[in-house]
Amino acid sequence: MKKPNFFIVGAPKCGTTSVAAWLAEHPQVFFCPIKEPHFFNFDYAERRFRSLKHYEALFSAATERHVAVGEASVRYLYSRTAVPAILRYSTDSRFIVMIRDPVDMACSLHGQAVFNGDEMEADFSRAWDLQSVRVYGGAVPSGCKDPQLLLYGSLCQVGRQIRRLLDIVSTERVLVVNLEFLKRDPRHEYLRILRFLDLEDDDRQAFPARNTAKQLRFPRVWRSIRSTNRALRAAGVPHVRTGLTEFLHRHNRIERARAPMSEALRNRLREYFAADVALLEELTNLDLADWKPLKQHDR
């Protein structure tokens, strides 16, 4: 069996689903058929695969023609155990990190948590304020699979997470991709990724976006299905989609743009993330001026 040799480790809501889908169609790539197996993040309550046997079975169809074998689990970057565990398992692995403006990322992450049934507070501003209680385990919805998923500020401080990654992985084995650049020129960023993975250009010209903003049609039914799936995984049963789960996955969503964030809340979050954005700018050599707080004379 060929072990995975590259990992899209995060961050969530930064275009990871789109990049994973594009790479999965490259003839030299074998991509894990289940996005986000979350096997190596042992410090999370929710892991889709807990058995090495079941995890490795995901890659059993990889052949010698597959130069790159990979998976995408967006909580690996935030996890303190995932990357060290990956390096023990596959010592020469390469890591792709997707980033975006943390203010937009936090809002998008909240929307995903609501969609998943982990978050019951639909108003992002109120959910943001609840973090001061939730960090101690309070005000966590009963259906939430892991309280860490509701700590939007901590999850979106990607600068400190990348610094931790670079403390144990050499820079030539880490590629950072800015979602804004990916949207602006997807072909250019896609070629960067191919070069990073030593892959030939497959002449891809279409770059459809995946996992965009959405809402549930049948939220109660979906939460019930997810609760059952979590119970099965806790009992050691590998992830299997039933017919009802597959139907809901395809038809239970409505693509819908989120309401714009107020300027007051946006400025408040800009200040919160200022130090982390400065660190991210230092680590990546990217110009992230648009992610920083407004200068006093611009207010």
C-alpha cells in the first residue's frame, strides 16, 4: 500500500474542498475518497477514523502511477498532535495550508458550525461573544461533537498555527495558498500546487468552487443522522453513508450567501486578529494589509 505523502492540513473554510476536488481529478494523484478523515488529530473528541487499518484502507487503490497520494483534514493545522503524528507515520510528507482573511474565515466557520448542527446560536455576533464562556465548557449545545469547534477566534489564528508547523517542518515542505489569490487566478495557484507536489500540468482550465455558503432544508433530520453516525464511530464502526445520509447530503442544502457583517463587528475582529495577522505576514512574506485594522486616520 502507498502511504499518503501530502496533506492539506487547513485552515477550515479557506478553499480546501475546492483544491482537494481539483487534485482528485489529476491523473497522477490519488486522493482520499473521503474528505476529512481526521485520523491524526488525537486531541479532538471527534475523529472519523480511529483504526489505522480502516484509515489505510482509504488508500488501498493507490498505484505506482500515483506520484502524489493525499488527504485533506482541516483540523490538522489547529491540532497539536496531528502534524507530529503524521511525521512519525510518513516522514517525508508535504503540507499544504490554505489561508484567508481571519475575519471572514471566522464568520464562515460559524456558518458551517450552524449547518453541521454543532452551533445553535445563529447570530454570529452573539456566538462570538459566547466564546468567553465556552472556553470553560459553558453554553455548549448538547449536539456539539467537540466544544473546540465553537472557539472561532482561536481556530482562525492561523499565524500561530503555521509557526508551530514550521517549528517541526522545513519551509520547502510547506506551501501556503491564499484563498484571495486562488479566487483571483485559480490556474496560477493550481500550477503552484502542482509544482510543489512534483506533478505535471494536466491542462486543467475549469476551477469550480466547492463547499460554498449554505443552509439546511431539514436541520432536525440531519442532526439526528449525524448523532447516529457519531455513535457508530464511537463504537468503532467505520464511516459508511446510508442511502438516507447520501440523499440528505445531496438535497438537504440551499446555497445562500451570508448576510454582510456590520462594520463595527468587523473592526472589532480586525483588532482581535491584528497580532496574528502580523505574525502570518512575517512567516509568509505576503502583503496582508487589507486584513489589518484600519489606521486611525482612515477611521
